[in-house]
Amino acid sequence: MVFVLSTMVRNSNAFPFPRRTAEIVPLAAAIAELVRDGDTVALEGFTHLIPFGAGHEIVRQGRRDLTLVRMTPDVIYDQLIGMGCARRLVFSWGGNPGVGSLHRFRDAVEHGWPVPLELEEHSHAGMANRYAAGASGLPFAVLRGYAGSDLVRETDSIRTIECPFTGETLAAVSALNPDVAVIHAQQADRAGNVQLWGISGVQKEAVLAATRSLVTVEELVDELEPRPGSVVLPAWAIDFVALVPGGAQPSYAHGYSERDNDFYVAWDAISRDRDSFRAWMEAHVLGA
């Protein structure tokens, strides 16, 4: 299937209907065009290929009142929250992986600094199914889950329904359709087709579910070579591609960079204090 998709995206005649095609633009131009105050924005990537570079550009452009969506918000969302970009977080787990809490996240929830943060919490399965429903053009998804969970009472986007065939009580979750999805990948060709490989999460579903999308990549190549287990996103499914080498750091891009484990440990101390957090962001993000 990977080979077939890779062949199809190189042959525009394979799609007999008109579609948009990705533009290759600088990162700052892509964020300026795609991300607007008040948008629902998903920056996805699981363990690796986390789009830190794009997240930092959102901070630099001073976006506000965002609903941030992510299955596993970690350091990049801690930074966005701490810089006042977010008013709401939709998620299924939040923390500094392997280290502990996200202190800017906690400060926003517990003390409203720099602005109060609303929360909408799901399970991993619930979030993944919401993305899948959004990508499929469906209004909701059905799963066996949330039984006995307080989330059903606390979260409006979770309901219980009865299966029309068996009578079984199931959970339904509303489709997730972000205004903007941002992911990082290893390669794009010069037509805007994207390929990523290694550990993946819901990047594909997030892009297909979103109204607008950006993929930052490590490298532009003349042709995508098929790789076992890779995900190919054709140019017609993407709005913008931006060349951002190292755009996943301090996470990693399989085959291009390694995870900076020391940074994740250091972030715990940096982010505990408001002043030290702000000084770090001024030096390493706003001043970059």
C-alpha cells in the first residue's frame, strides 16, 4: 500500500477530480496565513516528530485565545500555555515525558497565569477515535470505553448510545475537526507530497480532519522513495509545506536527529519559576 500511495502521489492523473495542492513556503509565512487568534490548533506527533519549530513560530507571532488540541501535550504545549497563547486545552494526557509535571500547564490551571486555561479531557482511545471520525467526514465515533469514568459526566463531547443491533451501551465521541493541524515529517518532494516514518501517532488523521494544514519537514527531495511502514500524505491533502531542519528538536526525527533527553530533564527546573521560564523563552524562542 505504501508503494501504491507513493506512486499515486507522483501521478496527478491518478486523481480524476480537482484538489488543492501544497505550497512550499517559509515557516513564518505559513503560520501567518494559517493560524489565527481564536483558532482550534492541533500540533501532533507521538514521541518523535513533534513540531517544536512550528510551535515556536506561533509563540513569536503572538497568537492568542487558541484551543490547543493534542493527544499527549508535553513541553511544546507547556511553552505555548506559559506564553499566553492558549485559553483551552483538549487532550488525553499531559506531562513532561519521563520527568514529571508540566509546570506552566499547572500554573495556568491552578492560578490562571498568564491566563486561565479551560480543560477538556479524554482517553487516548477517545481522542484517536475523534480524529478518525473527523478525517472520515463522520459526525462522531463509537467505541467501547469510558465505562465507570467521571469523564462522561464532565465532558460534553462524550455521550453514551445504544447499539441498534445488539442493544449494547457504547461510548460516542464527537468528531474532531481542528481549524489547523501542524505536523513534522522527514521528507517532502518538490510537489508538496510528504512522507514520514518511524513511530507515528495520529498525524495523518489530524491533517485529514483539519480545515487547514502545515507540514514542516527535515528535507526536500526530488522524489519520495517508498519505505516500509511509512505514511504518505499527498500534496492535495496539505495546504503548506515548510522546510524546517531540526524542527522536531528536542524531540527527534527518525533517521535525522536524536532525542535531547537532557533538555527534558532541564525543562523541569526552567519551567517551575515564571521568571526563569520567561527568560528562557526570551533567549531561545523570541530572540531566535
